[in-house]
Amino acid sequence: MTKKILFLLALLPSVLFAQHTIKGTFSPAEEFKFAFLYHVTVETSIFVTNADVAEDGTFEMKLSEDAVPGTYRIVYAQPQDQYNFDFIVNNKEDIELKFDLETGLTFDKSGENKLYSSYNRSLDLINKSIRNFYNSGKEDTSGYSKIFNILENTQQEFEKASKGMIVNTFIKAKRPYVPETFEDVPTFSSHIKSNYFKNIDFGNETLQNSNFLIKTVLDYVIGFIDPNNANASYTENVDTVVKAIGENPKIKSILLEILWNQFAVEENEVVANYIGSNYLLDIARANNDNELINRITYFKNASIGNTAPDFEFEIKDEDEKTKTSRLSALDGSNNYLIFFWSTTCSHCLKEIPLLKDFIKTKTKEEIQVVAIALDDDKYRWKNMTYDYPDFIHVFGEGKWDNPIGDQYNVSGTPSYFILDANKKIISKPYDIGAFKKELNSLIKANKPGLYPERKQ
């Protein structure tokens, strides 16, 4: 008896704490060299392990005995935020998957992930049937009811099948809206929108520690819009999201920063500044997040319609004596160009001679250029300034760590800011070609300081 007990005890650790593996195959194999595994959390992704991809596209990773169940991410190229895919690890089973650049992610082994994939495919097929029904223009109520009965039964069956599994949380959160009677397209769409967050608990840690809430919020804010009044739709949707999040400060901060950044990157200043001013700035202040405070503030200050941030520079007077002046003190022109460049920027070195030639065709009353070099080499900059005597030159020491560049939210060179006579930002052309076109339009209109509002 004693020997039998000892034998069972010897087996116990291998049964309770067996390591599980993640095996995968990438296709086409030659496009992949490595795979990095991360555990997704609400605030970041934690590195777990990595593996080289063999010539045939295969890789294998071993999970530690104490791997935390939840959402995991495999990164297969740089940048990480673009080249990755997520899946569920419960640390109770081995996972075998295939990832193809054309067809996406599939699973050969893993109860959790195969069930979730099957669920998503089923919903896609039913949603296709719903779209086909509406597109047909029919009002067959029996056929309509049949489709939605299938949808409701499918949802219930998957919730039942996933009971006790991690994936159950995601399946319940994605529970679709099912109308009780026939609804026309506008009514159905309106009810989908109003019920969008009905089954989502923003305080649920499983949802937080995944990309589910991020994707859901982005899909809602960007998807439900009136194309004739997009910005109003965006801001209304943001308000709805904030209300749905409720008292969950950590996830609220993360989701609002993602939304703000989404619109900031797309240069939609109206919506980005709405999110920043109405929600995110207060959150950043409460969290003492000075970096985020500055990003929001600088972006807003450099937005179209605002007075351009002021700064000092040296300029020569009529007697060729050097004196200190400010942007706000400049006068004599109907328009000003703030041009950020660098002596090591290849695009800048191509565009600045074109800018010089174009400015020669204009009068000082029409345009005056303030060229700010975000640079580290003052001597090289000084030598180059002699080739551009018609510009007011400013040395932005520190390159990307320069207060003027920061105030204008400059993230790349060359960058153009057109100001009116009162130093209000009226346009931010993408390149020299766009600058020429916009300035010519201003001059032709002969309305200094007035410029059509840029489309977002």
C-alpha cells in the first residue's frame, strides 16, 4: 500500500502541473522568421517567450506551469501593433494553430479557440443571411422570423457549450440584438446601435485583459455615423461610450486615449480635441500623467483655428543689428509660413529649394517665411541659412526635444503651418505642392486670414 501511495504522489505533479505547448505553422513560410508570445493585460502586453520559425514555417513554444489563463498574442513581425494575432490560453490544453497571410488564423487543436472560431463563423453566416434578406426588399415575416430564430438558438447553444470556459465571457458579451417582430432597415439599425453595449461589462477583467473592448469601442464610434455629419456622429458616439464604460476609471482612461490617438493620427482635430477637452485631459490630470497632458495640449494648440504658439527668435533690424523678436510681433504680411525642417532630412533638402524659388515669386505682403530647423548641428545649419536670405531663420536646438517643435506638435519634417495676418493657424499643408496650391488660393481670393475649413 505504501509503495502505491508513493507511486501516485510521484505522478501527481506531472498530472497537475503538466506543461502545455503552442505549436503553429506560418504560411508562406519564407515570410516568417520568429514568433514572440505575449500575455495581454489591460495596460500592456507582457512578454512570455519566443521561438524561431523553421524553414517549413513551423514553431513550438512551451507554456510554463503557472501561465496565467487569458488572452495571449503572437507577434510575427515589426511593428508589433500591426503584425500580430490574439487567441485564448487556458493552460489546460495544448494549442495547434495555422496562420496564413491570406486566409488568417485557424486552429487544429484547442477546445476554447476552435469553439470561438466556430461561433464567429456562425454569426457571420447568419448576418450575411440578414443582409441578403434586407437587400432583397422582401417583407416575408415568416422567413424573417426564421432567420432570427436561428440566430437566437445559435447564441444559446454556444453559450451553453462554452459554459465554464474563458471564451464564454466573450460569447456572452457579443450576444446579438434579436427583434421581436419585423423591423425595417432604419429601425433595425437603430436598435442594433441602442443595444450595442447591453451585454458588455466594462469592469470584467477577462474582457479588459484582451483587445475585445478596444475593438468593440472603435467599431462603434467609427461604424455608426451619419456621412453627412460625421463629426457630430463621432462626438455623440464618444459620449455614448463614456456612459457605457461607467465607473471603471482604468479602462476608461485607456479607451479614451486610444480614441483620442485614433482621431489625432487621422488629423481630425475637431473630434480629437472634443475627446481631449471634454474627457481625457481631466483624466490625465487626475492621474498626474504629464506626458499625456502635454500631448493633448500641444495637439490642441497647434490645431487649425487657434492662434499659433508664440516663440522668440533673433532678427536683424534696418541697421543690421541683431535683436530679439517674437512671432506675435511680426507684421507687414497677410500670411506667414512656419516651416519646420532639418539639415539631415532628405525630404526637407528637396523641398526647401523649391520653397525658396516659389517665395521669390511672391511679395513680402503676400507671404513671409519663418524656417525653424529642428537640429543638433548649429554650424551646419548656419552655413545653410545663407542660401535662404529671404527667410527668418530659427535654430531649434535639441531636434525632437525642442520646445517650439513640441508646442506645434511636430512629429516629422518638413511640416508646414500657414498663418493669417493675426497669426491664426489657417492651414497645415502636407508638402510643398499643397502649400503652393493653398497659398495661391489665398492670394487669388484676396481675403487675408480667410480660408475654407479643411475637410476632416
